[in-house]
Amino acid sequence: MTRLVAKTQRQAPVDAEAISHRLLVRAGYIRRLSSGVYAYLPLGLRVLRKVEAIIRQEFDNAGAQEVLLPALQPVEIWEETNRSATMDDVLMRLEVRGGKFVLGPTHEEAVIAAVSPDLASYRDLPATVYQIQTKFRDEARPRFGLLRTREFVMADAYSFDESKEAMRESYRNIFDAYCRIFDRIGVEYYPVEADSGSIGGDVNHEFMVPAAIGEDHFASCSNCGYRANIEAAVRSSNFSGGGQGEVGRSYEVETGQAKSIDEVVDLLKSKGIEVRASETIKTMALKSKDSKLTLALVPGDRVLKVPHGYAPLSGEEFAQYPFLTLGSIGPISMGDRGVRVIADNSIVSNLGYVVGGNAEGIHILDAVLGRDFSVDDFDNLVVVTQGDSCPRCEAPMDLRRSVEAGHTFQLGLTYPQKIRSARFSGEDGSETMYFMGCYGIGVSRFPAVVAEVSNDDAGLIWPISIAPFAVHLVAINFSGNEEVKAAAEQIYGELSKLGIEVILDDRDVGAGVKLKDADLMGMPIHVVVGPKTIANGLIEIKLRSAGSSRSVPLNLAIDSISETVVELIGNSALSA
């Protein structure tokens, strides 16, 4: 450790919100250079390389072949798929003498350009390639240390097949490799149904790691096993509404400056009209892919999940429709104006709702679906919340806070339909499009993910599969006690010969500092050699995860440490 380029810190950075951020900086694993940009110091890089090695082994075993694609990509290939526009908010752009480029946040376009000449015939398929590459995203708000950065390392794989059925086989193959990777790294994880976002495709799964700091949530049903990211999760569509009996004619009420659901509910209560937020309808103005005005209806106590192909109106777009009144939009008579109306499945026909009156300061009470307003289509349009009914078995669902650590996609023909070179010669000689899959794992996110869920008040607790060193050898009074020095150097040398990675704390600092630093840095096994124990022919072996320790004779030290390493490797599923 006298030669280690790292210094521990007693205080965390003032901007560190996440436990992982605080501990990785304090323990000397990473250092911030700029917002969302981090350097990996020797300890941090060792963790990163361990993660990469596991990924390489499992991808290689799954038949994937490693390539290295350029981070610098010509903007033309992004324009071919229109992602130059659809991902404009995160693209980092460069203009140099060679032309205009983007720093790749992902590599679908680039991998097709690179490998399609070598996959020109059905005889060349199936094929899967992968890379471990630095990516770039222009994050608007980098935070949580390594969990959300502008520069990051990703392992991304791409499969090419001649049919949808073959694509699904390739997908399952890499999906299973993902599971083995997560098992070996040793974190709790859940593959969940997910939203494809800007990547595209129909079937996809996120690999979620439950964590208190996680910015994502997934819905989970313990009864049937349904799991889905909050963006993709749906609830049961079995709604009856409870009924109110026969609802009288609808009527207008002045609501003044009340615009939000809560404001309208409070104002009506002040008028003696008892209404719950769930008995109101929140109406949102959207535009479809073809820019057609659409109104989306959800209960007033729920949050709209904007459906695929739609986007909220901008201020300028809103102004193009003078019959829309901000804070009082409602569905009544909108069909007569040619406006499409979609609604969440929970909007039912046996209730009288409070809806916007399409006039300043006016809302309408007792509006009934089918009598006072109509809906063109129903769907699951609300963000799932704790306790919502499972769409498969109707049992209550839980929401779990989590961090996304990987994502797999069945892309199908999403990119080949846009990229002319994504073709091969079929068995009958016809030109055929590839069926593709893509798969990404956040390599540089993993140290933070593991640190987030594997720690205690004293510091990090690394699983042996990705720990920088298996053994932290703490030599108390190393420079002042010849017996301690000789024993520590003997243990260090013999463990190194056996291929067991060990770091020796030979610094001239106090015992308290060394022991605190050992806990902070988080190696799986601590071996303490001190004047008192060595005088009795003993050393101390401590398991960082359990906090338990035992004394063993010095002449049995190597065997005992080796057995402990083997035991931890077996428990971590690395041997599998």
C-alpha cells in the first residue's frame, strides 16, 4: 500500500448523494474530473476489469465474438435511421476536418455498417458480436457518481438472424448469459418487462437491481411472478367503477382560477359538493405521430403514462387550437371537432365524472361516458402505483425501487427497415433483411450498483468475484516489529505464488487507521498480523461480509486463508 496510487478520505464529497458515490470516492476507487466524468484509480480499474472478464467469459461461452467499434461515428449513419433527431437531446456532436460526427451512446448503426459485408448470405447466420466500449451521453443532470454519467463503459452485443424464430433463440441465448453474469457478480437482480425507448423493438427486458437510491421502479407480483419496469407496467383492466345508480343530467359549475385537480376538488368542497380526485377526469392534450390532436383521459388521482407514438403538445402547438382551454380541457363535444379521444381502462360508463368545461373557469359535473362524451379507444394509460392489481392474476402488486444494470432487446426489423445495407442473400437468392437483437450491460455502472447494495457503516463489502484483491493483509507496526514484518511478507509471498490476489498494508500508520481503511476499502478477507498475536504464534482472519473473525496458528495461515478463498468463491457462484 505504500506504492498504491490511492488515498482514503475521512469525509465524503459534498455533492455525493448516493452511498456508492461516497464510499467509492472515500476508499480511493474513483475521482471526479468534471460533472458526470470520473477517473478510475487503480483499485477502481481492478474492479472494472473483473466485471469485464466475467462478461467476456460468458459472452464467449454463448458463442458471441468480440469486436471493437469506433466511439466516433459519422453523423450520416445516424441520419439514415433518423436517430440524429430522435436522440438529439443526448447526442454529443463534433465537427472536425473529416466531417460531422457523434460520440456514440450506442452502436446499432455502426455495427450494421461494420459487419454486414461479412454476413452477406444466410450461410453466415446466425451471428452475434459484442464489444466493451466507452459511450457518451449528454446527460442533462449527471448524479449519483457512476450511476448517471456523461461518459461510461458498456458491454453491448448484437445478434443477426434470418428469421424471427431464430432471433428469439439468439435472444434467449444471450439472456441466459446475462443471468449467469449477474449470478457470478453476486447481486440480487430481476429481469423485468420494459419499455424499448429510443432503441426500438417489441420484446425487451431490463435487469433491475433493487437499491434504495434507484431512480427506477418496477412492479412486482409475488403471486404469479409478473414483473415490469414502471414505464411498461400495466394494471388489471377489470374495472366496474362501483356504480352510482342513475346519474342525473350534467351541469356546469364555476371554478374560477382552480386549474389543477386538487384545486378543483377543494373549491367544489367549499361549495358543498363532495368529490374525490378519483371521480374527476384529467384530460391531457397530445399529438400523434401524424401530428393529429388527441385527448387522453385518466382518473384525476393518477399520472398519465404517455402512450407510444404520442407526445404532449408544446406551447406553440397548444395555441393552434383555440378551443383548448388550459386547466379546463374536457372530452365533451371533442368528437364533433374531429379530435381523437383515448382513455384509461378505468374510465367506466356507470359513474358521473367532473371534467373540464372547455371554457375559462368552468367545469362540468356528472358527465357520463357514452351519454355526455365518447371515447375512441381504451388502453392502460396510467403509471402503476403500489397496490394496483396485477394484469395477470389481479393480486396486489408491489413497487420496488431499483437501478437498471442491463437491457436486452428483440429489435426485429427495426433497423434493417431503415438501413439499406442490413440485408443478406436468402436461401432462394432473394434479398432479405436481418432480424436483430441488441443487448447492453453497464460495465462502469456495476461497481456503483454493487457498492450501493453491499456495504455497511464501516465501508464497502465486495463479493470476491469482483473485489480488487481477495485478501487485505493488515500488518500492525510493520516497520517497527521484525516478527510482524517477516510473518506478513511470508504470507504475502506465499499467497501471491498461489495466485491469490493480496494487498499488504505496510504503511507507517497506526493500527486504528489501518483497520478502518481495510473496512472502508472492503476486500472480502482481512488477515491481521500484529505484535500481540504473532508473539503467540497466531494471526487473525476476518470475513468482511460476516464481520466474524478467528485466530489461527501462523503455520496454518496459508491453508486457512486458501480454504476461506475457495469457500467464498463457491458461495459467490463463481465456480458455476
